[in-house]
Amino acid sequence: MANAQAAVQALSALGDPTRRRIFEQLALRPSAVGDLARTLPVSRPAVSQHLRVLKEAGLVSETPDGTRRIYRIDPRGIGMIRDWLDQHWARALDAFQTYADQLDMEQPDDDRPD
């Protein structure tokens, strides 16, 4: 249950277009706040706030580099989302298989393709 809540929090964090863009840029390469702010139509403090939300959601991590902090994608956050989606995907495939089997059983033998 905790993993599901974490995955939903991560997905919610990515619901904001600016945060999604920051996340996508970090997927290309780790960056400092200033580097990210130069490519976005928001202020440096706003980028910092978005990064804080992404960090709290487990999607990014930071490491100190002198006076700067370098942000990068945290693969554990991506893993949480993937696990959550995989769980639902597996259920959906199982349900489809059951449905297809029922349709096959309901179809008369002479209507089945050879």
C-alpha cells in the first residue's frame, strides 16, 4: 500500500507541465538549478520549488558540488511507478485473458476459424 501511495505521489508530481519538463531535462543529464532555470520560462526560485516537489516524490536526488547542488533522476522513484503500473498491467492482461476464454467457450465450434 505504501508503494502505491508513493507511486501516485510521483505521478501527481509529474502532472505539472513545468515539473515534467524539469524531469525530462534531468533524464538527459544531471543539472544544477541555474542550468535548469536558463531553459525554462520560470524563475530560479520557482525551479527550486519544483525540484523540492520532485525530490519529495522520490523522483530526483541531489548531491552537493561546491556551492551548487546537482540534481539527477532517482531510479528508485521510476521503479516505484513502474512496479505500480506493472501490477495493474498484469491484472488487465489476466482480465482480458479470462474474457477471451469466455468468448471462445461461447462461440459454437462451426463458427471458429480453422
